[in-house]
Amino acid sequence: QVQLVESGGGLVQAGGSLRLSCAASGRTLSRSSMGWFRQAPGKEREFVAAITWSGISTWYAESVKGRFTISRDNAKNTEYLQMNDLKPEDTAVYYCVADPLGSLRSKDYRYWGQGTQVTVSS
């Protein structure tokens, strides 16, 4: 069993930056792809970014490409999401995910974190 715990969310002004972290515990995830999803009020949960276990390959939603960067440190069992040039439409609860059961862009992941709130004011 794996537990994922996100941190780093908060309130930031438009144009600002935040760095989310996701610490995994329970067993090593060094061979598992990981990612981030988000859910805004009244909207469907959507894919944000994903990264392979090696960290070599990454994928992003078009809406965040060029502004967000996903990375991981397998020695620390942690993944990160650096979010720059934040916009009010980035406001959402951000979820860390691990161990995909299908496409990396689908919601079909074995493990989900509890989520961390990101609020971007205009």
C-alpha cells in the first residue's frame, strides 16, 4: 500500500509561483510513473502533468504547458510540480497520483493523494 501526501498549496496572486510536493510512503515508487490532476469547483477532475519513473519523459495539459514543470526525486520518493505565471483559472484542488493502470492522461491511477488547495487571486 502507498500513501501520497501533498503539500505546498496556498493563496497566490496572478503571475506568482507555487511549488507543490508529493511525498510517497509505504513502498518505493521508483518504478512507477506519477502525475498531477486538479479539480476546480463545479468542474471535472482533469489531467495536469505526468512523469515516468526515470524522469526522462513528461507530459502536460495544453493549458499549463510552458508554465508548469513536473519533476521527481526517487531517492526521496517525492514528486514536485513547479507552477509559474499562475492564473485565476489554475485555482483548484491539486491531486498527486501514482501507478497508472492505463493511459497517463486518464484518471485510472492506483494511488491518489488527498489533495492540496491552490487559489490564485486576480
